[in-house]
Amino acid sequence: MAKLQIAEPPKGPEEGSPKTKLRRPPGLSPAAVRFWNRYAPPLIEAGVLCKLDLDSFVQLCEVASNLEDCREAIKEHGVLVEGTHGTLKKNPALSCAAQLYQQYRLLANDFCLTPASRAKLGKTNADLLEAAKFAEAEEFFFGPRR
């Protein structure tokens, strides 16, 4: 009977290594590309994002894109829209945005994009603030502060 041999995990900058050069996957929406370009490079450099996390980070990028679409729909049509019988009703984009924001917060925590998630990892705001640019993220999702 042959012995089962288990291969050693790769050493150095391989697929799971934080320093592996990741390329933006094709097919992202324009807003998802902007999110990727803003956050992926510093998160890779900080060792937070690696190839093993790619699917989850792409999901975060697309959630951010969809959230931006909802924000634009709310901006264009308002919080209240006309219903079927001429009565006002809540814009359906508000419910969609609320669900997307919940998904965003969960995924953002996975990638140290919130102060609470950085604190759990022993990171300070200064460690990743420059990399993540939280003020830009807030503007990205909610527009400039008034």
C-alpha cells in the first residue's frame, strides 16, 4: 500500500502571501474599479488583502458600486416617490441601500476598513488611515459633507 504524501505549503510570495502582486479582475463595474484602485493597493501593502481574499474583496467592490447606484437613484428621485395611485411612498432605493450598507459594513470589517475592526487587530487608526482614506470613502458613499 502506498503512503499518502502531503505537499508542503509554498514558501515566499505565493498565492496566499500578502505581498503577492494582485491584479484587478476583469469585469468590475466602473464604480467597483474606482473602489479597487483606491483601496486594494494600500491593503495589499499593509498585508490585509491577499489572493486568498480576492473573491470577498471583489464582492466588497461590487457592493460599494451598487450602494453608489442607490445613492444616485435617491439623489435623482428623492426619498419619496409617487406610488401607483398618485400617493407618495418611500423610494425603494432606500431599502436597497440599507441592505447594501449592512453588507458593506460586514465586508469592510473583514478588510480593516472600520476603526473597530482595526482595534481588534491591534492596529491604530494611524496604521491604516493613510492607506484606506476613510474620509474619501465617506464622500464616495454619501457625498461631500455639508
